[in-house]
Amino acid sequence: MLFDRNNNAAILLAGILALVIGVGVARFAFTSLLPAMLEEDLSIAFAGLLASINYVGYLSGSIFSIFIKDIHAKVKFFRIGLVLCILTSLVLAFNENNIIWLISRLLAGFGAAMALVVGSAIVMSKLQNTNKTKAMGIHFSGLGFSILVSDLIMRAVFSSGGNWQNAWFILAIAGTVFACYSGYILSFEKQPAEQVVKHNFDKSLFTPLVIVLALAYFTEGVGMVVQATFLPDIVNSLPGLDGYGGYAWLAVGLAGIPSCIIWMRLAHKYNSIDIMMVAMALQVVGILIPIFSANIYLNLISGILFGATFIGLVSLFMNYGGQLAGKNPVFIMGLITAAYGVGQVVAPLYCVALIAKFHNYNAALYLTAFIVCCGILLLKYAQTNLIVKTPVKIIG
């Protein structure tokens, strides 16, 4: 059953493992390993630059995905993305040249976009005879697993006496095993060239609703990346909490695993826009907690709120955008993810500048919370003025 390419359980498992590779190994492992890397001469400024260049790659991959026309090309680039995620992790394990690191993080970002955007579109296309809203919630739970798995691998390496270079190597090995399964399952039977359905660039999909959705997802990209890059260091920098940042990050992953399923069920029961606004409001609370409290329990709650909301918001936006696009879900998925990627590129840069100026994270967190609040207002505008004009039927 698990090796049947048309079995929904196998499709979802392959999709989850693809997210572990693309999002865990190629992106969030960097956050888990950042405190250890900072201890060995990596500066916070260069760390911010590495995070931004990673998202430049992610942004370019998201834009590129919009123009992939047929399903077999999507599978090809999905597989290329998985390979890039693995190879760029090996680079960090065996090389310390700054230029090579920058190039590596750029390519890792592109690979992550192929794994997340294109891989999720393939999963959505392959799922058969099921409630796709709920099924995609299961798929996007892989975002939580990606944090948890990469963090646990890192902890296992450190507990056995290894260092951060060893951790990158083991992550690459684990990613290779996962990629073999995902690459096999998430594919389609070969068809004669004349039977392959091609999806051309469709300008009619650029509705006002899609544009506002993209702008709101941009603000969420900002909200996501600040804590996704710096949360362990934010917690470690608080009085009396040095060394607790890793536990806050572990809380992010644990909270993220069930969050997609819960948020998607709520979206199915109520409506996607309302649930997005609720999730973003909770995220703002989590962003602000480290400013006002150095209590370990409250900061663990900050991590829980972050994991429970940002992963759920990815699934909510991606699923809603995919349904707006109809038979070519990768188009709007790629478009809104590109906007998300712009936010991810900008945020680490202003964070580094504000940290250098004020010598703490407070100003960066205040600005981030404000930007996410703007996203909530954008969604409210869309709900009030655009949804009636562009109705979306939730599949299921």
C-alpha cells in the first residue's frame, strides 16, 4: 500500500517527507543550529544575510513555479529541488567559505520552493476521492514534522558528541532516504506528448481577491521569518533564559504538527478568511510575548503560538489559493508564495539593522507585529469587499 503511487495514504506520506526535506533540512535546520554556529565565529549580521539569501532562492523558486506548464515538468523540477536541498546541506557540513555558503543557501531556498510549492501542487493533483481541504491539512502537518525531525536529529548529533557540521551531514543523509520515497510516489504515468495537459500563464487569475490575498501573505511572510530565524536566540537573550531557546524551538515543532489539521477543519466548518485572521491575531500575541516577559513558561507559549499559527497559515493560504486556481493549483500557490517570499527576504534584513541599533530584539518584534496586523486588515477588506464578487467553493 505504501508503495502504491495512487494510494492517498502513500501520497500524503510522500508529501510530508518532501516537506521535511525542503522545509526542515533546507531551511529550519538552520534555525536549530544557529545558536551553535553563532558560538563559532558566525556573526548575527552574516546569519541574517544567509537567512535572506535563502529566501531570495525561495522567492525565485516560487516565481519560477508559476510558469511550469505540465505535470511531468512539475515532477522533474520537484525532484531537482529535493536533490538541491540535500547537496546544499552537505556543503554546509564540509565547507566554511562565506561565498560558497551564500550560494548554497540561495540554491537551498530554490529547492525548498520546489519541494513545498510544486510538491504540494502535485499532492493536491494526485489525491483521489477525498475531502481535499482536510487531506491537505494532513499534508501540511509535514511543516511541523519538518521542524521536529530536523531538531531531534540535531539534538541526537550533539548528545553523541558531534558538532553542527556533523549535524548538517546527518541531516543530508536522512534527507536522501526521504527523497527516494517522495520522488518515487509523487510522479505520474508517462503519457504521449499530445495527451499531456499544459497549463498556460493565465492572467485572468489575477483577480482583486488574489492580489489582496498575496499582499496579506506577504505580511505573514514577514511575521513568520523573524521568529523562524531568530526565536532560539531571542529566548536565549532574555535574562535568565540562556540555553532555553532550543526548548522554545522544539515547542514550535510540536505545536505545528497538529495545527494544520485543526486549522483546516475549522476553515472547512467556518470559512478560510475568518480562520486566517484568528490565526494571525494569535501570532501577533506570540511575537510580542518576549518583549514583555522573561518568564520561561510564557516564552514557551510564544513558541507554541508561533508553531501553531505560522504552519497553519501556510496550509490555509496555500489551500485557499490552490482552490482559487482550479485545475492549475501551482499557479496561485506560486504567486502568493512569491509574495510570502518577498516578506521573508525583507524581514531578516530590517531585524539585523534594528538589533544593531538597539542591541535587542524589541524594535524588530514591534515592527513585525505591526506588519502582521496590517495583514489582518487586508483580509478583512477582502472579506468585506471581494469575497462576494469572487466566491470560492471549498472542495469536500
